[in-house]
Amino acid sequence: MAFKSNVKLTIALKEPDLDAEDLEKQARNLVRELKDLDEVEKANLVAVTQTPQGSKGY
């Protein structure tokens, strides 16, 4: 029997040295790389209107 995990992960990119356009390009590159992984079922960009409660920044 194959193990299937249902994990949802939200990643917020922040880079003070990049303008909004460059930051979006980086986010799109990351999504494209994630989609190429066999282990990833779905990856896409979402609009961020609020930081989810309990979020942590590194």
C-alpha cells in the first residue's frame, strides 16, 4: 500500500533588495520548480491579503 500525505504548504517570499516585479519573477520561478517535482501534486500562486494567524517569518 502506498503512503499518501495530504500536506498543504504556503510559502511567503520576502526580499527587501528586490522590487515587486523581481519578487514576482522569483515566486513564479519557485512555483515552476515545485511543479517539476514528482512529489508535488499542485503548486500555484495565491494573492496575499492578510498574513495567516500563527504565521512565522524567518
